[in-house]
Amino acid sequence: MTNAPTRAPDPQESDAEKTDSPTPEGHVAAWWLPKADFQQLIERLESRGYEVVGPTVDQEAIVYDRIRSTDDLPRGWTDEQSPGRYRLVRRDDEAWFGFVVGPQSWKKYLFPPVATLLTSQRTEAGWRMEAPATEAPRYAILGARACEVAAIAVQDRVFAGGAYVDPLYVARRANLFVIAVQCTQAASTCFCSSMGTGPACQRGFDLALTELPHGFVVTVGSPSGQSLTEELPVRLATAAETLEAAERRDAAAAQISRHLDKHDIRNLLLNNLDHQRWDDVAERCLSCSNCTMVCPTCFCSTVVEVTDLTGDQAQRERRWDSCFNLDLAFLNGTPARPTIRSRYRQWLTHKLASWHDQFGESGCVGCGRCLTWCPVGIDLTAEVAAIRQTATAAEPAS
Amino acid sequence: MPLTTNDLRELLGSLRFTGPLPAKSLNALASLGSVRDYGGMETVFREGSASDATFVIVSGQIALEMQISGRGSVQILSLGPGDMLAWSGMVGDRRMTATAKTLESSRLIAFPAQKILELAESDHEFGFAWMRALAEALARRLVATRLQFLDLFAEPSDDASQQRGAT
Amino acid sequence: MTAPSTTTASPSQANPWVPHLATIVDMTPEAPGVTTFRLRLNDSQLASRFCCEPGQFNMLYVPGFGESAISASGPPRVGGDLFHTVRTAGNVTRRLSTMRPGDSLGLRGPFGTSWPIAQCEGNDIVLVAGGIGLAPLRPVIYYLMARRERFGQCTLIYGARAPEMLLFRRDYPSWREAGINVLPTVDRTSSGWSGAIGVVTMLIDRFQPLVAPQTTLLMCGPEVMMKYSLTSAARRGLPLDRIWLSLERNMQCAVGLCGHCQFGPAFVCKNGPVMRADLIEPLLHVSQL
């Protein structure tokens, strides 16, 4: 274990007045971490046993992968997004986090696409069945956006908030270190402000970073985050730095151009299950399930039995599934939702309406991925607006 | 033991098919109706015969059968207390579409078809009430027949593609 | 939509994915393709406190083949053997039907909501079942027989495809003797049958005496059958909040996490399978919900 580096000298030695005044954020202390020292953040996390994962450029998109060095980050890249369109474009600066969200979400680390739930072995004494003994990985996610942090909280409620708890999720979640990065811009597909999940990230992180040209304003969100800052060459952020950070965050909010009117949306959708709009969208929707794959809160899965030729060993493997899959729901052996119309309706009403009944909140965090990655550019904010226009009067549905 | 017209009227008022009819209609029916008692396994009417009566069942069970060449006599439906029997007395070709046999001792009230139809022609209020009761009974029977036809309890086939969701 | 709580499901084990081991004690053929399994949990301590309430189900696991959700179909007794009536319909149940007493399998459960029988004490109760749907109601019949004096009229209206498909037929005399009015009916007759022919809605229409609104109706069968039975019952004056259905959807994880069994906002495995009719009746009329 290396010696913890000494803190950089605080600017109060040169500017007593500034350090006495409260930071624009109020009484929460903000730290400053220069970009030159950022690599130490990664190294300190690794020495604590974390695998640091974060955004990287791959196959012309920004996806999440192992981060070993700040060189792995998408420096100088930004994303242009609109319904059905995603392009990576060079920025005219070298911002490290100058983009919003890509086709992946952090759910692949907490709720992995493939996971073994059970192994069974035939022995002389009969079957032995046990959960896999592997230890849960320790991930430090670097660069989580406010909407993504909100999505993690939504999945917390799904996987760990009810009568039945998924031990795989809980173990990975307990090991998770969250470094949020505050958005300083918005894509045209973002509508987090409508969902109350952003663009500012105010909770759910260990550390939150706001990027300025030469470094980051760092706020601490947990004791873990606090103890990590104590190992880093941070100093108190100046009032100017915190002000500029606030202005950059405000710029993100100002750029948001898409909105979802979620007034009484649960009753609106559940009272209009036979609305004409479901037929309209069904003519466009390909039932490709992209939206459910990129969505950070979708949680449908299927469990398959995997066995070897001897039949003496078997495993139960959980894999991501989608409500757009014809094979998801059955009634008496035949598909319960045989039409695209019924499957699209299931997806949207679950995400925006039924989720309220099930979990007490919306399933949507307004990240906009489903708009971007839909091959035909279906925009759920527009679908909801269209239903609202000619809806049956919304009384509370049963 | 013969029933008085008043007794009959009260009885008709308590049965499901005739109960909802207005008082005047019940009076008219009571004056036209007569009680018929059957033992078990007795034929009430035969398929194909001229329908000269419509019935309402007071007690017991009646099975309807149709003759299918190659299969013989096939029981298709059973009726019980409160059900109407022999709607072909009122509508259709006036020929019974099934044979009716009692499964156990049964009591029916019979209405002469011709007299009922004449009354319906002359008294439209009665005619409407009677026909509506008939239509509603037939509607329920139609839905029930559809459910029978849908074969809801059919055994799953071995063909995997038809039952791919079955575990 | 919040269903009134009849849940007696408990987080059965710390890890809901890991089954308990159980052994087949015996197998009773009930009808072509239908067998009742009597199972005993290998862990006798667990067995002594395990109880599957009427209406609840277990996930039966055959390693190498998969799991199948099967309702409890036997006497609801804490510590008693577990009875599951299985209809051969797919890979897992087909494999199950070839197993023998002494074979072991996995069991996860108990899951789901249960029939609200205790709330019906003092009143009449009518059970309406179709096909394999009688199996999840049989525990209710056992319960009623054991406490017969606490209930009013107890009636079973049961429809099956044909007389040889009527489940538990050999039990009907003992049920009748215990004061359960058993009214079977078949879609198509066969020789030797002198009972009712036609669907259960016809029997609901003519059922006497029906003292609405105190009577409770418990229903289990194909969804179409239940939908029209609801109509018939409502026409007889029964309020929908005194009617309970056991819903059907493919259940996989059984703990509300895989999303397969959703019916509107409800997870059938968690908020059901037993649900009160007034809360779901509108949903039954939405096609392909």
C-alpha cells in the first residue's frame, strides 16, 4: 500500500477571503482534483480491489468497459443523438466526459446478461443443488450520469426492495462504488428533467465530479467517497471553480429540449388500453427489443436449463429477456401477446404506468436511449402526448 | 295433483325464465300453461317432430340428443330447473331440433305454441316481453354453446410448436 | 391497484433461486395425462414447518429439464406431505410423468396468494372449476370438510371435457357425504354418463339457492371460462368483490423478478394467482393484455 499523497496546499494561503465564503452549493464542501492527478483516482480504486469500469470508444459508440488509465476515456468525443440516430463526433476541445449516454447502461454490472443461478449434480445420494459459490465482483463505475444513478435506484427497488430479494444483485450492489459525472450538456433525446432524475445528480453516489478544463470539482456523497478523497491530492475547490461547475451544470439543464408530460400518466395509460395510438405505433415498431436492451431499468429475464450429455449435471442460467419477445408471456401454452401492438403496449404501460403500482414510482428515468436506439425512431414522449390528446377521461383505473 | 291457475302463476313467477315477465304476461301464461310430470328416462319430444309446445322446467334434468348417422344418438346438452325447453315451438321451422329425454323425474310446464303465438300477435306487450325473455335465454345458451365448441379443456397435443409455452 | 392481502407467502429461503430437495412418495393417476404426486421434503425439519396454503403453488424442478409451476392440490396441513396434480403439457411435466416413487426433484416455494377461505365462514361458498382447475381448489374442499359446521352451503360446480376427464371422481361420494354439493358437468358425454352436459355457466345460471350477496365464489379454470362465469355470477346478483379467481400465466421465477407472468400491473406469481374479481375484471376484457 503506497503512502497516501499529501494534500495539495489549499488556496486559502493566498486568498483568505475566498475560503471563508460559503461555496455556491451551500455548506457541502467541494474538492478540486486536477486532471494531471486523475490517474491516481483509478489507481487508488484498484488498490482497494475495485475493477474500474467506465466509458470508452468502441465500434463507433461510447460503451462501458474496463478503465485502466485516463487514456481509455473518450477524450474529445461527443455524441449526436436523435430518435433513431447516434453518431460520435470529434469535439473542438479535449473534454473527457463531453457526451451523455451510450447504448449500454450500468445494469450489465449489477444484473449481468447471463448469470448462473444454480448448479445441480447427480450424486449417489441423489441430487445436490447449490448456488454458485463465486464471489461477487467489485466494480467502481466511473462516469455515471444522474439518470443512470436514478436507474440504479429504480433497480434497487426491483431486485432488493420487495419480499423476495435477488442475492446476486444485492452482492454486486453492496460492492459498487459510484463516481457520478455531472452532465454539462444534454442530447436532444434527453428528458431527465421531466422525470425528476436530472440533469443534476444530487444523491446516490460516492463521489460526483463536474468537469472543468483542467480538473474536476468533486463532491462527496458517502463515507466511502470521503475516505477515498483522503487518499487523493485534492484541495478545497475555490469559489470560482465551484461557480463555474454550477454554470456548466446549468448549461446541461438549459439544453434539454424534450419533455414528457407525466401528469396522471398512470391513469392516462391504463384507462386507454384500446386507444388507436397503439395500432399506429404497432405499424412502426419492429419488435426488435433494442429499447429493452438499452433501457437501464428493464429487468425481464428468462431462466434456461443447461445440461451436459450425461444428464448428471445441470445449471439454471438466467439471461436477459424482453417483453418484445413473443416467447415471454404465455396463456395456456400459446403466446399471450401475439401482436406487436400488444407487446409495445405492454412495454410502455409497464414502464410508465404499472411500475407505479408495482414499485411506487416510474420505471423511466428519461435517459432517452430508447429513442436513439430504436431503428425506426419511436419517441415515447410523443406517443404519450398523442394518447393524451384524444384520451378517454382519466379516472383512476382499478 | 292439479295446480290452480293462481298456483301456476306463482310458480311461473319463481322460475328464472318466466320470473322477469310483467304481471299481466304471467297471468296470461298461467291460464295457458299446464303442468306435466315425467318419470326418469322418458321422452318429452322427438327430434324432427312438429313443435306444438314450449316448456319451462320446474324440477329435474332433461337431456337433449341429436341423431347423427354413423354416431347414433349424441347427447349435446342438459337443462334443469328454470330453463326454457323447445324454443323451436316459437321460432324456426317449428320442428324440434333435438330429442328431449328426462334423466330423472321431472316436472315441466307446457305452453301450447299456437296459442302463445296468437296471444303474442294480438297483445304486443305480451309478445315483446315473451320474445325478449326467449332471446335472452337463447343468447346465454349461445354463449354456452360457443364455450362448449371451443373445447377449452382439450388435452395439450404432443406437437411442441403448438404448446411451446408449456412447461 | 392494491389487492387486499391474502398473502401468506413468506421469503421461503434466503436465496429464492435454490430449491429444496424432495422425494416422490407416490403417484396417483387421475385422468389421461394427469397424475397427482405426493412429495416429501428431504429436510424433515423444514418439512415439519412447511405449509402450502390452498391456492399457493410450488415450482417443481427436474434437473436437466426445467421447472414447472404446480398448485397445491392436497389437504393444507403444516408438516404434511405435499400433493401436486400435474397435467402433462411440456418437457418438464412429461419428464415428471415418467418418474417413480423414490425419485427426487427440487422444490421452490410456497409462492403466491391463497384462497380467502377463513373470511367466508358463516356464509355459503360456491367453487367453480374447469378441467385441471379443480386441482388448486381441492385444498379448499378439504378445508371445508374439516370445518364443515363453520360454513353455510358448500357447492362445487365442475366442468370437464368428458366424463373420463373429471378429476378426483372417486372422491365425490366422500365429499358429498361431508356435505359438499358436487355438481359435475361435461362438454361432451360418453356412454354411462347420466349427469349434466354443458358448460359451467349453465349450472351457475340455474344454481339454487344462491343467497347473494353473502355467498363467496372461488373460481379456477381457463380464462375464457372464468370470464363468462363472472358474467353469469354477476347476473345472479353476486358482487365482484365476493368472487375470487386463480389466474393463469406462465410462471418462471415465481418471485416477481423475471417479468413473465405480468397481467396488467399484477405479477401473477406475487399478487396472485388468487385475485379478487373486482380488481381484475376490467383487465380480463382487454384483449392480449
